[in-house]
Amino acid sequence: MKKQILTMFTGLFIGAIITGGASAYAAGILAERSSHRIFVDGQEVQMEAYGIAGHNYVKLRDIGKAVGFNVFWDADSGCVQIETGAPYTGEAPSAEAVPSAAAPSDVDAAKQDIVARTNALRAEHGIAALTADDQLMRAAQVRADEMAATGTYSHTRPDGRKYYTVTDCRQVGENIHQIPLLYLAQQKTALAETLVYSWSKSAGHMENMTDESYAAIGVGLARGTDANGLECWYCVQLFLRSGYSISAVDKPATK
């Protein structure tokens, strides 16, 4: 359920549009129309291709149409954007495409839903449920807030310290995720559902959620923007090992 957004800057993009008959010139390079057949998932597709210096070149937009991803020119950032999780339109998503419903009206309810879904996964594997710990919930929210405020999407805190320094206990594990609101709107799924599903498909994140040595959980959610300037949720799960406790939570770190 993950959607990737890739950026290709003009200077790196294959760029020249080739027109003409069986052969044409682009930037002084001779291009011959290719007669090679092109297949996508075993099915032949009609796609205009040119042979240049022993290689076949096709238009990125044509690939998007055939494979099923969106490609568009982002005038604001001066680059080509590729959205692998969106169908081809050739146009940038409209700002209106992100409805207010993409954001949970009750963040606390979303956090509890994440805890419940995580415990459901543990139950499927015959593992005891985690307890939502107040101190751990506070710590997870600090981690989400500091990432959203600084754009530092990492297990390293904005000031360079390890993630576990958000508490006074090192026996803490962490899952993080960054989910664009636009993606939630396009997929028509709730944040908690998307989040736990995505983590469950990653071996390391799933290992944290189903680790038998963990007894408590905390969840943090904060709105911010990602590296592409898209509005997103910064999401954090913290896990505390059985037999340990937290007596202090740090304030959000800054760069």
C-alpha cells in the first residue's frame, strides 16, 4: 500500500522529444525508429520507441500509460514527478484532491486504533497484547512532533541523538512511517489501517510489532510536509520491554 513519489530534475531526464519519420535528430544525436516489440506483463503494447546508440528509448509518459503510474511536470519545483501508486493522468494532482477527511478528526481515536490493530496482529501470532503506556504515548508524540517540525524523517533525532533518548530508558524499540495525505485520499483508506498494514509488510517493522519481549506501546501522530513538499503524517510507534519503566520524557529536539 505504499506509494512512491520520484523526482527527476530536468538536467537528468532523458528529455529530448523526438519527432519526424523513420529517423530524426535530437540534440545532434541520430535516432532511428525501433521495430522491436514491447511487452508489459507478457502482453504486447503499442509504444513508439527509437534506437539511439544501440539502446531503445521510449517516452516516459508512454511507459506511465502502459504500466499504470502517473507522470507530470511540476512547474513549482521545475522537475518531472512520478507517482508510482497513482493511475496515469499526465496532470499534477489538484490541491482539492486532498479532502479534510484524509486527516483523522480524532487523532486520539486513530492512535487507539493503531494500538488495537497492532494487538490484533500479535493475537494472530499467539502473542500477548501490548498495554498502552501513558509515558510511552507522550514519548512517541514527542518523536512525531519533532519530525514534523523539522522534516527529519529518521530514527536519529533532529539534534543527532538516538531515538531512545526521548525517554530515560534504552529498552525501547521504534517504528516510524511518513504517509502523504494525498495517498490516503487516493486509496480511500484510514490512516491507522494504512499504517499498520504498511508496517506489517516490512520485516523489521513487523518484528517490532510481534516481539514477545515487548509489553507496552506508545503511538504518536503529527502533521507536517515531506521532502517533496506534500502534506503528510509523521507516525511513530514506541515499544518498551517487559520489566522496564519510563519515569521521564524529553522535550522535542531541534536541529
